Amino acid sequence: MRIIPAIDIIDGKCVRLSKGDYSTAKMYDENPLEVAKRFEAAGLKYVHLVDLDGAKSKRIINQKVLETIATSTCLKVDFGGGLKTDSDVRIAFDSGANQITAGSIAASNPNAVLEWVKRYGAERIILGADCRNGKIATQGWSNETQWDVIDFIQSYSESGIRSVISTDIEKDGMLQGPSFELYAKILRETNVHPIASGGIQSVDDLKRLRNLGCEGAIVGKAIYEGRITLKELVELC
């Protein structure tokens, strides 16, 4: 299982939210590059970089942060937030993203995402399927759709999508454990490999997700709050 530390960006700074609520933003570091370098120095290989300004503005905003991390470290960057157009995706890849996460756009404009899969390859496009009460949520999690999360993921599996980042919004940033039931259901009922995100609070959570069969796990607030050390993450890898 891939261990993927997270860096969320607002105003060029490293922050974390609770349940996706921007009013709960807590700043942990003013320099995302230094955070990324600490991940790399510890021996981690990946980073999940989220442009929260972009998610709110519906266009890529923090591509300079992406470019700086991509050119100054060897971390493989998965980038998401505000990717709505072909131009946004091209900017993300040109700025050094190894993969991009197609979140809200996957619900509002499936044809665009399918075109990205054809153009860039399924291995470079991760489906974003964040949900509240089992329903897909979009637009920075402010809009709850009628899409059932499992049906949504399965619909994309037929197009070649291989990986999905799925966050149970009620778990996000709460440090009370992830939605194990959600990931077990994705593994049981779809052909897409889940990357767990939201609520992870301990190494035991990560081991349980690994035993379930998750492809990866994104760890955010647990790192910044000192619940899990970088050394523990590397040892788990």
C-alpha cells in the first residue's frame, strides 16, 4: 500500500480543514516546499497536493507551489483542486504533476474526464469520489449530488479508470478513524482500487486499510498533529 502524505494549500500556505469547512482552516506551515522536503528526507516517495483555493475558485490557482515542489524534490505528486478544463489539466502536468485527481468535474462533465483518460493515460488520472452519507459531493464539498458513490465509481471503471481517492467527508480532519466500511464496499462492488482518505489517526488504521486491500492511504492531519511520525510511515512502507 502506498503511503501518501498530504499538503493542502490556501494562499500558498500549508493548511488543514475539518470536514472540508474552509472556516476551520488551520495553518501548519507557511512554506509547503519545506514540508515536502521533510517528507522526502524521511524517505517517503509520494505527496497528495490539493489546491484548496482552486477548488473554491473552480480553476487552478496554486500551480507555482506544484511546480516548486515538483522541481525541487523527487516526490511523485498527485495534484487536485480546481481542475475543470483541458487548460487546467495541461498546466498541472506541465508544472510537474505525475497524476491529477478529477473530482467535481467527474460528476459535472464526465466526457471531459474520459477525454483526459484517452489523452494522458488511465494511470495518470485518479478519480475523485468524495461523499457525504453515501452521495457524491462536489464544488469543494459544498454541493451534495444524488450520485451514489459506488454507482459513480463503477460507472468510471468501465472507461479504464484504475484508482479512486474517496473521502468520507464526515471523517475528514476529525482524527477519529477512516471509513473502513466505504473502502471494503468499493473493493467488494467495483473494479477500481481505492486510495483511502479522511480520518486516519494511527498506524493501526493504516495497517487495517492495507489488510483490506487499499491501493494507498492519504495521511494529513495525523502527521501535522503528531499522531503519526514520518518514521512510522516509512517503516510501514
